Amino acid sequence: SVLAGDSGSQMLAAWKAHSALSLDEGRTWTPIVNLSSTLRPVGAKTWVQRTEDGCYALVYNHSAKGNRFPMVVMTSKDCRDFDNMLCLHGEVPPMRFSGHNKNIGSQYIRGIEEGNGNPPGEHLWNTYSMNKEDLWVSRTRIPVTGTVTAPVSENFNDKASADELEWWNLHVPQWAPINIVQDPHQAGNKCLELRDEDPCDYALAERAFPESRQISIEFRVLAAQVGHGVLEFEVQDRQGRRPLNLRLKDHWIEQAYLSRGVDAIAVPTQEWLHLRLELDCAAGRYTLFLNGKEVTSKLAFAEKVETVERLVFRTGPWRGDVRSAFLDGEPWPFGGNQEDLAGADLRVPLSVYRIDDLQTTTDKQP
């Protein structure tokens, strides 16, 4: 069981799918009941704790079909009523090895119990298993929030490491690290670097910006080495819809258009490229500028959206909605129903991409 801190004299204990309250600091408890009719913890454990801001966080897998994804967090001021559900870990890499009773997704979530130490900074720490294979650790900024109010302006020169990217969401496997590095092309300049030699996963760096109907996004990008992973850049709305997708290879920039590709744009190799994108959600179109020159004019969005609010850099193709793999509505099969993935424990040729001078300018907000 997990014991959250007290709210006045009230304390909450949470198990896999049950809970109880104490009004006398744990000496006696109410009868154990289901956590809530609005929660779907699917037997993969539930974690509750007091956070650095004096509030409370509840972390669990919210699933309608019994699969252990996504991992979400909800917050509360009184340790009784939790709301504001946000996705804490939504990535679901493929299961690499077969085995009995292997559920897919992040599961068996644990945090740091009161009295067991407090790491520096104001963060919510959790550890969990992915697909019952790798162990992951997440670090979430406190207070927990799903939106930002200021535009993006990042040149990374004031950052010592990726740990200081407090407004970013990073997905960082062991074989696909994300770091702040010195720019080898310009002395004294730092940039964001994504590396990838993982055969089954990718590096992902996501940055939120104020929700916008019209927005300008610009950044510099360098394909330092193209091996296995190809850099994809997307703009998304709050539901994850993807109206705009660019793909950077060693000689080309490709664009998604209504689920199809348009003519690729030739680019020089081993050089910084300056990209600027002008998006208009009402018109459902965008314009792309490369090194100050317009190269695509008013290309239709691949998906219809009313607003956009985050951008994503990723060293691999979009995994898609995992639920589409079982169109009949049945849960994802346990690992005993599949074979090991070939080469899953072998590194693949390394890809290295660098990003710098990222800025957003909102022309129209909701």
C-alpha cells in the first residue's frame, strides 16, 4: 500500500484498486473500498504522495481496455478529490521479448515515500516497468501543469545539461540520449543534441507553447550523422493530432500532406539549416521557409485542428495509436503470444541531430 501525507488530520491509503481514509493519523481506518468509479487502475498499482507544493499527486494507468497505458497523473489540494488528468508517460515502445503475463505499457509505479529522503529540487519522482522489461524513472516538475503562458525562446547557452530544460517533456532511453552540447561549428555556442542507436525506441523532445490559432515557429537544425534514426518534427494540438510533420534525412526534407508526402526538398549536408513555419489553423495551411527563402506556400494540414500548442522533435517515425493494433476492441495480447524481436538487444547505426535557436511567436490565441 501507499500512504499519502495528511491533510489536516485526514490520511489516504491506496492499493492496486482500493482505498481507505483515516481521520486520526492512521490509528483507525474506514472500510476498504474501490478507489473510485471514475478511475481505471487495471491492477497495475496506484501511487499517491504529497508533493513539494503542499498538494498531492495520484499516478496510475488509466485504461478502458485493461492495457497498462497511458500512465497519468492527477492532482489534489485535499488528498481526497483528484482532477486535472495529464499524461505522464504516453510512449509505448514495442515489447521486445516474449514471456507469460507480460502486459504492455508503463506499470507498477512507485515514488519516494515520506521519510525516505528528498532529492534536490521540486519534482515528483516515479519509477516503473515498461512492458515488464526495462525499468524507467520519470521526473515531473512541481507544480504539475499541462500548459505554458510564455512563448518559446531557447538558445540553450544558459543550460549546463538537459536536466535544466524544465519546460520540456523528454523521452530518453539509454541508447537514445538527449543532451546539451557544445556546437562544433561555432565556439561558445550550445545546442540541444538528440542521439539514437536504439533498434526499438527513439529520443523525443517535446516543448509546449501557448495555445495558438496562428503561430510562427523557427529553429536551426543540423543532421550531424544519419544512421538508423531519422529526425521528425511535428506541431500538435492538445489531443496529439498532427497537422504538420517534417522529416529530415541526410540530403532531404520531406513533408506530410494529408497522410501523403509531397516533393522532398534538397538540402546541403553537414550544415545548419534555418527553418521557419507560419501556421494558420483557421485556414488549415502552413508555409515553410528554408534559410530565409519560401519553399512551400500554404500547404494543407495533414489533420484538421482548431489550435496547436506543442512541438515535437523525435528520432523515429510516429508509433501511431497503439489501440489501432486491436481493431476488434480486445486488449493487447500478453507477451506469450509473440516472438522475440530480432536484434532487439543490439545497437543500430548511430544518428545524431542538433537543434538550436528555437522560437515561437503567436499571432492569434483563442
